[in-house]
Amino acid sequence: MNFKDLRQVILGSAVAMLTALSTSASAEEIVGLITKTDANPFFVKMREGAKAKAAELGLNLQASAGKYNGDYESQITAIEDLIARRAKGFAITPNDSKAIVPAIRKAREAGLLVIVIDAPTDPIDAPDATFATDNFKAGQLIGEWTNKTLGPKAKDARIACIDLNVSQTAVDTSRHNGFMKGFGIDVKDPKVIANENDPRVVGHQVGSGAEDKSRAAMENLLQKNPSINVVYAFDEVTAAGAAQALKAAGKDDGSVLLVTIDGSCSGVRSVASGEYNADSQQYPLKMASLAMEAIDEFVKTGKKPEKTAGLNFTDTGCALVTDKPVPGVPSITSKEASKICWGN
């Protein structure tokens, strides 16, 4: 082999090596998923969806979570870590819709694509995109169902509300006020909880997304007004605590309608058993999968996600689950919901 041939071999090998390294680097683009906690089945399913889609797309997923519901400080630390690692983007379910905004803006300024999932920020345009359940619609569906189920008795309803926490996040206010609108109760400010003047709303408590605190909240509400016949619960964990208190008070006899939002497999079984009367089902795996696809598309083309027509976010859908359908309110049965539910 002469020098010219040798030189061509070396150059060819170098080009092949650089190409391989480039391909490897592309396959190892870092992306992130930051959830509220890592214990709630909703976020477990979300992580499963993100992990599976990231692996399919050849992305290096870095997953983290807050230590508890409301822990936005840990989420800010996770964002700063992703910026330092030169990640291409991340999806996040904010623990505080306002406090997380400066960190999100910092990440965008650093060139990361930021997608908020499930819980919109305030303002909603802080990230590049939001993939979420239309939480107002989810609340509205269970509100409409409750009103039509009660029929003429709706005018004398005694409604108790167990919301998430005093921070009044965007998800919390949307679900609560969606329920109120669905039931036919006027809300002064759609961004504020407990601003109704309707005498049918007899009490508000917060359950902090925990069964024990939600049970205590329901007990307090019953002490103040034993005639409660409707309970709106922020989510299924909240509903589980409320159900325990209702049972202990002997009110698990069908005299109280308990409605909630989530649509997990456990919640669907509770609808089937009659413990919950209606449950708006949402789809966390879909949210996370779509977010990973969007980040991958952004890496490849620079294109950002588009909003659902008529909304300021991308709607990932919801469905009312009940085994007692009413005219005018679209729903699916618990059997149908069990085929598309999440969690255990």
C-alpha cells in the first residue's frame, strides 16, 4: 500500500468515526421529565409513558420529582440540573403554577423546549406548550352529571367540596369551578376557589392530595352540616379519604353522591362498586408520550407543538365514567373505562 492509499484509508476511518460519534450523540440527547411526586399512580404512569417513548426515540430520559405535593423547590433544582446538562427539553407537572415560572423562563432562554403537562402554569404561556386534560371540562362533566342525576332535587342540594390545597393551583381552580358551572352555580372569578354565593355550597376544605387529610376534611364538613348529599373531591386520593369518612358516618347508603376526577384503574373499580358515582378519566401516559415526541421533533426540525383549536393548550382528552348515565351528558361505563385506565 502506498502513502496515498494509506492516507485515504486513515481519512476514511476518521470520517466513519466522527459519523458514528455524531450518531451516538444524537441518540443520547438528554430530555427530562419532572413530576409533582413519584408516588402517585398518575405520575407513575406518566413516567412509564415517557420512559417507553424516550427509549423508542433513542432519547436519554432524566426523570425527577418533588418530594411531596407542593414541593416546587425540588423541581426548580431539577430544571437547573437539566440546563447544566445541556438537555434539549423537558416536560414538567408544576407543583406551583406561579412559583415555577421564572425557572421555566430561564430554561427557555437557555434553548430548552419546555412542555408543561397536566397542570398549566400561570400565565399559561410561560412554557413553549402545555399538554393537559381540559380540567375545566373534566369538572364540568361531573357537575352536569350530578345536577341531572338529582333532577328537581338539585335546587335543594347540599354540596361539600374538598379541594387540593390553599395554593389554589390552576388544576385545582379549573376542576372546582368547572364542577360549579356544570352543576349550574355561578362563579365570580374562574381563577379563585370558594367565591360562590350559592347557599347550596355548604363548605370547603382542602385534603392536600392525601387520604388521611381528606378523611379529616370530610369529617369536619359533616360535623358542620350533616345534611350534605353531594361531595366534589379534587381527585381519587381525595375521594378515597372522603369515602372512608362517609362510611364511618353511615352515609355510604347512596344518600350522598361522591364525584371525582382521575380515572385510574382503582377509581374505575370504585365506580363499578358504587363507592364513587362518577369519575372524569384523564390520560397521563398519553400526555407524557406526546411530550417526548414533541421534544424529539423539536430536536430534529426546530418545530414546536401546536395548540388545540379554540384552546390555549393541547387537549389530551377526558371522558366521564359512570354506570348510571344521564341524557345529555356523554359518558362511558366502568367496564369500558377499565380497558383504558392507568395504575393498579
